[in-house]
Amino acid sequence: MNILKTLIVSVLVVAASTAGAADKKTTRQQKNEAILAKMLEGRVAGEPMTCIPGFPTSDSQVIEGVAMVYRFGDTIYVAKPKDPQMLRRDDVMIINRFGGQFCNTDVIRTVDRMSGFLTGVVFLEQFVPYRKPN
């Protein structure tokens, strides 16, 4: 009987810790979604695009688990990944372009910042431009 009680307690402890981790993950996701919403405040979404002009430089940002954000002048381009879990803030993005523009079909690999090992591949949906209304 003691073994059964121990097993039940163990299962409950694991379930409780897993639920706590899920809550923390949801909270982080909500926080990151709020960061993107704040960046886009007062802006209007334009027509989605497969490519954006030029190439992102230092004025780009990865919002973990949410989107890649690029600023060009007054326009903010947002590209959400097909698998949001692939966007991790500690990874380095290596982008293989195939032309003068940055397109959602370009290959984006993620590499661990410390070890240099490949951690995944990011596939983007279309870029949505956000501009301030005139």
C-alpha cells in the first residue's frame, strides 16, 4: 500500500510541476505577443508580401516564439514563422538569400550562440508591412 501511495504522490508532483511549466510558457508567450503589439501601436497593416526590399541589417529583432521584425524607414515588417517554437532569442539566425531581396523562401538556419551547433530551420510566412496612417 505504501508503494501505491508513493506512486500516486509522485505522479501528482510531476503533474503539478508540468502544469507550472506550461503556465510559465504561456505567460512568456503572452508577454512576447504584448511586446509585438506595443511595437505596432498606431500602425496599420498593409498587404502581405513574399519579399521585402533590401536586406535586414542591425535594425531587426527576434521576438522569441512570435515573429521576426524588420524596420526600414517608417515601415515595420513582421514575419511570423510557421513553427513559432523555432524562434529562440539565444539562437543566431543565418540567412541564405537568393537575390537582392529578403524573401520568405530564403533559408534561415538557427545556430546555438554558445556551441555553434545547428538548432533548427525557420520557415517564414509572408511579411506584413505596418505603417503609420497619413
